[in-house]
Amino acid sequence: MTDTTTTQFNALLLDIEGTITSISFVKDELFPYAFENVGKYLEEHYHKPATQIILEDLRLVAEQQAENDLAVVRIREPKKECIEDVTKNVRHWIKRDKKLTPMKALQGLIWEEAYQKGEVKGHVYPDVFPVLKIVENRKIPIYIYSSGSVHAQKLLFANSVEGDMTKILYGYFDTNIGLKGESASYTKISAEIGVPEKDILFLTDVEAEAAAANKAGLQTRLVIRPGNASLTQEAKNAYGTIESLEEIL
Ligand SMILES: CSCCC(=O)C(=O)COP(=O)(O)O
Ligand SMILES: [Mg+2]
């Protein structure tokens, strides 16, 4: 049985969307920006090595996804057709909130422009930065684990409504380490940061992520924020809930 009353931890691992950032910021600002600008971005950056690496990965993912999803097209070679196909797939995946690693990498590159132009600012809830500063003062390292690419994570925190938060963050993980619903991902994070599983506190809004982290031996809390999906009573009992990061202090 998980002890959901005490919170003693030597590392803090944070989900982004629905935990420290509103779902609305991601769904109503970031995703539409990528949806609108994917074709334009590819036109302008097509020949860059970073784009070409992502396109190769997207080709493989499209092959796999097309097996089970008739809306996914296989990506053709010539530039014009390639951009057309990738744009179609990416828009389809954005609508379905697919957490596909190369698509997330491409989104991060597209968002870079939006942050640079000042068209978006990374949302964080008002309780987040003050609490993280206290945690950091206690010499407890803070890590991020999100389905968004590490590049996208850094952009969000470097350009947040609270200013540059990256100076208090120790490290970042994305789906390159594994999916958030798989317990092996948390075991790998524990090994990588050199903190035993039982000494890591993981905060998330998603039951499957809490279950996976808990199975790996991490302490977990489910975070309730306005606009989040509702949680089952079973999960609330199993992992405990918080409505503000102040509750972990
Ligand atoms: C890194 S900002 C964009 C967030 C994102 O793309 C996403 O899919 C959110 O997933 P999370 O794991 O943070 O809930
Ligand atoms: Mg989340």
C-alpha cells in the first residue's frame, strides 16, 4: 500500500501538461500553432540536417502507423510531396494527441519560432515557480519528464510567464527514454539521475503514468488542475492527490 500522507524525497520529477502547465495552453495555443505552421516550417527548413533526420524518422513512423490507421499516408520522396504527406500526417496526429517521438521533435522546432517572436509564453500555474525555488534551495534536484521533446520543454521553461525557469531545473526527459505509461521508463530515469526509485517523487495528472511510476517504485501523486480529465476514486486512493505544489513541501 502506498503511503500518500508523507512526502520525503531526494529528487522531484514533474510532468508538464496538466501538472505544472495548463492543458489549455498546450491544446489551445501550442498544438494549433504547430498545426498551422508545419507546412511553412518544412518549406523553409527542408534541407537542414535536423529536419532531414526528423523526416527519416517520420517516414518510419508513418509506415508503422499506416498499418492500423487508414488516415496516415506513406511519405513520398520528392520535396513537394514529402511536405504534403508529412503535413497531412502531423495534422492528423495533433488532432489525436499522438505522442510520437519524431512528431514531438518537429513540434519543438516549430514552436521555437513562436517563442522567439513572443507569440507564446510558456504557461505555468502560479504555485509552481515559488515551490520549485524552495525545493531547489533545499538542494533537491528537479527534473522534467514530458511527452513533449526536450527541446520543446526547454523552450517552454526558458520563455515562461515566470521568466527563465531553466536555471532551477536539473534535467529533462522525453519519450526517447521510453513512454510515460511504461514502468521501465521510470527505472531508466532513476538510473540516469542516480537516485533510487523510492526517493523520487513523481507528479502527474495521468493515472496510467502514476501507475507506471508507482510500479517502478517511485512515490507518486496525482495533480488536480482546472480542465484536467477526472480521476477514478481508485487512483485517487492509490496515489493520493494534490491541487497545488505547495502540498509537497
Ligand atoms: C513540452 S511542451 C508540449 C507538451 C506536449 O507536447 C505534450 O504532449 C504534453 O505531454 P505531457 O507528457 O507533458 O503531459
Ligand atoms: Mg500530463
